[in-house]
Amino acid sequence: MSAVLVLNADCGPLHRVSLRHAIRMLFRQVAVVHEAQPDATIGVFPVPTVVRLVSYVVTRWRFGRGPGWSRTGVLARDKRTCAYCGAPATTIDHVFPRSRGGGNEWLNTVAACGRCNNRKGDRTPAEARMPLRVTPYAPAWVSFA
């Protein structure tokens, strides 16, 4: 099955769905065909390549503060590379330890290998004499696309 692009009512792209899902959207009259394959039909519907929603869907959340913090997100942001030694990372390290009030935030967490994470322990990078190779940052939605 091919993927069908879904446009918002203002013709802004939203996401892709399967052909089967697109036909269901057309049948429920949630969307209309915007572009279709020439001379191809499924029942009474032309085979869509692009569908447009009938009513506008608010997507302000995509352009707001950015995605929420998650362990998977931190590993993806840091490309599964240890922020201290550059080895493959499997754990998350808090730059300012949680035991001292550091939270689960984008700017306070980095990906780390198990060895460096254990070595650093409950200390800051300066106290452990383990400088960061990267600076943690809060990613935007675009970086995960």
C-alpha cells in the first residue's frame, strides 16, 4: 500500500496515512481528494495521493516550546553517543544530580555510557573532573522529523 499525504484545511501538511486509512477518511467525509492517480478508482473514489481535511485541525503544539523530555528523546538528541567519552551510550546522566535537586529536563540530561555514568556518580562534571564533550540543548520539533 502506498502512503497518502494528509493536508490540513488550509493546505498545510499534517502527516501521511495508508491508502486504506485515506479511503476511510473519504468515506466518512472527513477529507476530500486533493490529488489523485489518473484513471484509477477504488469503488466510487479516485485513488488519492493527497487528501485535504474538511475542517481545520489546530496544530499549535508543534510550534510551541518543543517536545517534552523523555529518555528516548535524550538518546536520540545525542545520537546514542556518550557525552563524556564518545562511546555508545545506553543510559541517561543528569549533569546536575537529581539528589541535589536537578530535574528531568533537556538542559540537565545527556546520554552516557554505563561506565562514565557510574564513574561520575552523584557529582557534577566539574567535581568528577569529567568535562562534557557536548552542550545539552532543548530540541525543536523539526529536529525529530
